[in-house]
Amino acid sequence: MRESITPQDHSVPLFGRQDEVRALTNALCARKSCLVLGPRGIGKTRLLAEALSIARQPYVSVERPEVLHELLVELAERLSCPIGRFGSVRKATSIALKPEVQNVLRREPRCLVIEDVAGADPRMYRFLQKVYYIPAVCLIVTATSRDRLGHLHKLLWDPNDEISLKPLTRPEALSLFEAASRMYRLQSFDLDAFRRKVLAAAQGNPGQILMMCRMASLPEYQYGRHIKFLPLRIDALTAFV
């Protein structure tokens, strides 16, 4: 499941991630592979979007491929790989797709972004290992933790190529809450109690702050000038499972 980020959320300033944006942007510009780690809602997808927009490097992105064939099909479609006798990328075999994807990447190197990796198997590892060593191609992988990488931990092992996203500090989380409350037009409500509870519950997780402010804008979570907090928190938690 992708982190819960909507286009509207991108209009909120990115708080507390200047160093991480700079590090990922530098990696993209240098075509250097990088691993981005952090729990759901911590901002991995938003960090990617910011760095990619600054670096302006050609890239192709695939979200949470579960098996190698799924990854190959998604890449072949996005890279417009030739499919020969199969007539459709989705009818092609993995054996046929692997060299086609690699050949396109050799001709037109770019950044390969794989989001939310979970338990990569040996076949996916062996394919990405070959891609990893194609000149001018870089591999950007996001995961909740190293334990979730599966066999990819053998490829992305260097801690110097890792960006680990930590919770926002209290001032950063407060700034994000204030920006989100303005964007979702919550200023007419009594925000003192809601602000306090949101910051305590989110514990610096920006995605959860945005989720709770977004949901607070819905009529079913409003009562007069007050916001019903407990149902918000339950729903916000389930969105990141």
C-alpha cells in the first residue's frame, strides 16, 4: 500500500527534511543508488517527489512489486519495450522481458525508483543486481525497514547510501499542523484540544498529522466548533496498516 499522500498534501510545505532532500537530490543527480527507510506515513513518497522535481533526472517508478514478473511488466510498459511475437507486454514471459528492459536501460539510462519493497525474492534480487551495475542507472528503493528488504539487503547493504527518515521534532510537527489546519480550513474550530491530541498521537509522523487534519475537514467528524478526535485517530491508524 502506498503512503497516504494526496496531490493536495503536496501544497503543504515540507518541514524538517532539508538535509534528506539534499542528500537524495545529490544521489539522483550523481546517478547513485540509494535506500530510503522509514515507517508508513513518515514521508518517503513526499521526499521522493521533492527530490525528483529538483534533480530533474529521467526516472521510471514502480510501486510495491510483489514478484519479478510484476516488476518486469510494469517496467516494460513504462519504458515502451518491444514485445515481439507476444502482442502485449502482459502476455510476454519474464525470460523475454528481462533482456528487453535491460537493453532499454542501457540505451537510455535513468533512475529506477521502487517504492515500498517488501520481501524481495532471489529472482528479483538477481535481476536488480544486473540493473544496479548498468552504467548511469541508479536504483532508489524505499522500505519501512531493512528487515523488509528481503534479498535486496545483499545489494543495498552500504549504510553510507541510506537515508533514514526520523519523526519530526515538536516544533516541526507543530508547524506542519498549523499549515495543514489552514489548508483544510479548520481555523473556525476550537483547535486547542485537537492540536494537542493530534501531536501527541502522531508522535512526529507527518502522514498521520495530515491524515487527521484532512479527516477533520469532513462533516461527520465535526460537532459545533469541536472536532471528534477518537474516531479520527482510529481511522488514521488503519490507513497506515
